[in-house]
Amino acid sequence: MMKKVLITGGSGYFGSLLLRKLLERGKPCAVLDINDAEDRPAEVQFIRADIRDAAAVRAACEGVDAIFHNVAQVPLAKDKEAFDSVNRQGTENLLEAALQAGVGKVVYTSSSAVFGVPKVNPVVEDMTPQPQEAYGMAKLDGEKSCHRYSDRGLDVSIIRPRTIMGHGRLGIFQILFEWIRSGNNVPVLGKGDNIYQFVHADDLAEACVLAAERPGSRIYNCGTDRFGTMREVLESLCAHAATGARVRSIPMGPAITGMKLTSAVGLSPLGAYHALMYGRSMYFDVSRAKTELNWQPKFSNEEMFIDSYEWYLRNRDAVLAQKDGASHHRSAVKEGVLGLVKRFL
């Protein structure tokens, strides 16, 4: 299986890690992205194309056995038009091209944002998605496209990850790591007792590969099976860092209002999804992935945060020296108004 693999978004944070996992397994890979990556192995074919260009996507799918579809505008982008054109129409282009090219398997990386704030936890695959902001709505539309093409005969598996962590993960987490490195306090909303599950990028990549090797369209939730509250994971990281940083509570209501307002006017790097979820509980039941894929997450919440933080310390100079990157999750971001917030924690 998977004699030739196409990874859309293979220059991004998760796509690049998935690429390396597939190369380790001896799979010939090609990457479709609008930007190349400096760390792309020379033997990997690079196809510079926009997922919204149906003809270019169709050409890229020729002779491919499996596709891992990771191209997406993430919440940090805060671009509703791009959510629609990239996450919706781009996915439609990819699925149509895969069907026409006779691709054997497509693995679509979706998002837990399709559930918004769940009414009950743990969240199981068969619960009805109810996204509550533009990014989650667009990702759900991508899932609906997957179901339509599955009905037409395309083998599509959907992977829904919890919030992704791991070595190289930056974006808004770079701000958190920098605050802790500098000994600044970090906030939780309310008591910080909301239960929150993450997934390490390596564990997620393994789940994607296993899903690709299993025939039949299916949905899998992916997250660690060792997790606790938001306060617990942040206190664990602060203790590990030993810089004097502490976790401090701030009132949830005013904080959420402030997050929404400052995000809307461009003063904060946070998006609507961050305001919606940071103080809420959400965790997946991952028993289906364990049972059907024989998948087992290796990292706990605490372990993946420490792994991510230590990578940042080792690579901090290079991270801060780089220009704005094409991938939000592989780049540092500006604090904006959050720089003022930390003074009062």
C-alpha cells in the first residue's frame, strides 16, 4: 500500500512532521504547498500549487496511491474568506481530483473545532458536530465533502485531532514559552480546572499513517489518554522550567470579552476559537483509534508540553531571527495586547 504519497500542506508544521514519518517508512512522497520548506529532504518532490487551483491539484494527484490532506487556514489566520476558499473549496478540489485519478486512500485532517464547546465529555466520533465559529464551520464543511465523496466510492478517513503540541510547535504557544522562559506568570481562566486534552504531533502522525493503511472510510478522534486540567499542565511546565513563572487565575467573563474584542480589532494574536475554548473542558474518547488502528499515544499532556518547551529553548535564537513564516504553527507571533496583560499577572 501507499507506493506513492501526496501530502498537501507538507511545508506546514504538522505536514512536515508527517512527511518525515512516511519517509522513515520508505514511502516515496511528494508535497503540494504554496510555499517550500528549507528543511524539505531533497528526494521529496515539491509541487508549488494553491489548493484552490483545481487543475493544478488534479495534475498533482496523477499516479498517487494515498493522499494526506493537511492544507488549511488555521484559527490564528482569522480570515473568514480564506476559511471558505481554502478549507471548503480547496478540500472539494482535492477530493474531486482524488476520485478522478483513482487514488486509493485519502486521509483528511479535520479539527476538534467542529464540536465547538461540547455539551458532554468525552466526545465520541458519532456525536453531532456543532461548531461555533468560522474556522470550525469550514472544517466541518470539509468533513461533509469527505462523506459525499465516500458515497461516490472514494475511500476517505477523517482524523480529528485535539490541540496539537510537540517539538517545533510555535504560533501562540511561542508566546507562552517565552513568558515562562522569562519568569513571567501565565494565565488560566477562572480556577483553570477545565479538563483539556492535547495530542502530540508524532502521535497524530502515527494515527494518520495507520488510518491510511486501513481500508474503509472512517472517523477517528485523536488525543492523549493521559491528561488533566489546564492549570495542571501549565503548573507542571512552570515547575519544569524553574524560572519563577507561576500560573495565575483571571476572571473568565471579562477575559473572554477582552479576548474577543482585541482579536476583532487586530490587537491580539488570538482568534475566536481561542476565546471560545481556553477556559472550557474538552476531551475525546480515543478508544476507536486504539481498537481499530492499534494506535497508542506515547505522550501525556505534561510530557508533550515539556518536549515542546525544550525544543523552543534549543531553537529560540533561530526562531526569533526568522522572518514571518508561511506556516502559522511554525512561526513566532507578535504578542500584541498580550504584552500588556502579562504585566498584571
